[in-house]
Amino acid sequence: MSTTPSPATIRAAVLDDPSGRPTVVDVELAAPRAGEVEVRVVTAGVCGSDLHVVKGEWDVPTPVVLGHEGAGVVTAVGEGVTSLQPGDHVVLSWVPQCGRCRQCLAGRPWQCELTAEVVAPNGVLFDGTSRLSREGQGLHHYLGVSSFSERVVVPESGAIKIRQDAPLDLVAIIGCAVATGVGAVRNTAQVEEGATVAVIGCGGVGLSCVQGARLAKAARIVAVDVNADKLAVARKLGATDVVDASAGDPVAQLKETVPEGLDYVFDAIGKIATTEQAIAALGLGGAAVVVGLPPAGEKASFDPLALAEANQRILGSNYGSIDAQRDVPELVDLFMAGELDLETMISGRRPLAEAAEALDDLAAGRALRTLLVCSDEDA
């Protein structure tokens, strides 16, 4: 049986203009429609993708409720929902899969065409409309999630059911950072045991790449960053070596650290310089994996002759090439088994009201992953 509560007033972080500053205000959240669920958000992770929007580097329709990483409890379901019910614990996914498009049917749900062509660019849900409004004016959903809010309405496939004993104040980061980083290693690159790996950038996604390489039993895992504290965290999470990129050319340092050559180099930052460094640092037959997302429209360069002669590859990794319905619960299980460390990746917690300050921390390089506390886990 479906439940359809009346529109509710909630608090949410709204960005009114590109390159502006989000403010936490009252907004209206309509009840879930057919195939949708309402979720009370416990915590939301603050990610570089949110920062791209605030800095005006990505073309996102505004006004928009920010946030795309989070975890919470299902509070209501719309007509036809069968996989979830009120009380279920879920991790939110920013690539809800329609299950009907060519990509979904081919087993590539991370490339769902409905999400890529309708949800993400237009700031709406699957039916092309929004459940968010303010004073009678519609608001856009960010990546079909908008987790910087007390409650959200998302497609059924955008709320991934997880085990009830997993702490919702931690597993929120599995929905983006961990799924993206670990997935890039396990799914996109398919790193094999004994491989040599480097990860450029030790934020939330980069540290997840480090953990993914550890889970894959890579022989060498080299973490690269300009921040000594982040490099120390990378060592704790599995890096065998570190490179201080502020001390000189990181490509030269990587080649000196692993003279036999790097099999995989992950760019977890997404700047043009780091993408070019990832390609230049490869050994024979190696693969550069672009995981971090750059500002729209930027171009990187490489030597195609050298790439071909060395039999190297450049791989793009969207959302870690994950099947969220399969991979998110598995990542939660790995965390509960002690094989994934989430707490070390979380550098702080702030109330939802401090969403703008949390983004400032990220922009200044002061944070790994900050969690916004949107509601009490036991509420």
C-alpha cells in the first residue's frame, strides 16, 4: 500500500544564482508520485561536484537545492513502489537507473540515458517535473537528489536499500565518494592483484581509490598530493608510498618511486594538469583513469604516438562504473566487516545550516569529506 503525505515545509540549502552562495531556507516538498519515495536525510556529504556548481563551473539550472550524496530513512512511498517501504534505511544514488534505456538494458546503469538526458541537465525527476518549490515557485533538484535538505523525494532506484545496522551518519559517503573511487578501481580499471597504482589527489574520491587499490591487493599504491596531512591519511588507508607534489614535478617523482612503471594512475582531482600528469606517468601498457571531474569545456593534451607505442589507455570513469543496486549494499557490507574505513575519511560534521561554510572548507582544502547533519538518525 502506498502512502502520500501532504506537501511539507522543510529546510534546504538553495543556490539561487551560479557563482552565488547557498542559503538554508524553508522550501516546500511535495509528496512522492508514482515510482518515487520520500527519504528523511540523516547526513549529506559535501563533494567537489557541489563546489563546481557553486563556483559556476558547471551549467546547472537554478535556483537549485544542492547535494547529491547522502543516507537516510524512507518516510513515504508513491504508487507502484515495491522494493522499499517506510522505515527502510537507504543510501542515495545520483544516477537513478530507469531500467529501460539502451544503456541500462546493456548492463551499464551508471550511464542511464534518462538520467543523463533528462534528470541531470534539467534539474528534475524522471517525469520531467520537480517536487521542490519556494513561495509557489519551482526549484530544481541537483542530480535528482538534493540531499542538502531535511527530506528529499527521489526515484525508487535512487534510494538503495541497505542493512539496518549500518550507521547512517557514516555510510552517506558511500553514495558518491566511496562508490566512485572504489568503483573506478574495481569496475572501470579492473586493477589486478600485484599491480602498481598511483592516485593523484587525496580528497574523498582519491582516498577511496586508495582503499579500492588496497582491496584489489595492488603491490604498490602511491598517493600524490600537495597536503602532508592528506598524504598521512592516505598511508593510513593503504598507500605504500607518498609523493609530495609541492616538492617538485610529480611525474618525475612517480617514475623515481616506481621505476618499473605504473600500471594504473588515477586522476582523482580533475584538473587539466593532473589529467596530463596521470597520462605522462604511465608505464608500458598502463591505463590513466580520469575520475575527478573538471570544469566544463576544458581540454587536456597528450602525445598520441607515445600512447600508441606504449600500448597505453585513457579511461573515463563515471560514478565508478557502478551498478548502484548491486555495489552500494556490497560496499556497506565491506565497511561493516572492517574492510573499508569511512570514519578516517570524514574530516568534520556541520549542521545543515552551515552548508555554505562546509563548501568554503572544501574550496580552501581544509576538508576531506564534511558531513552535513540534516536530521537525527534516531528521529
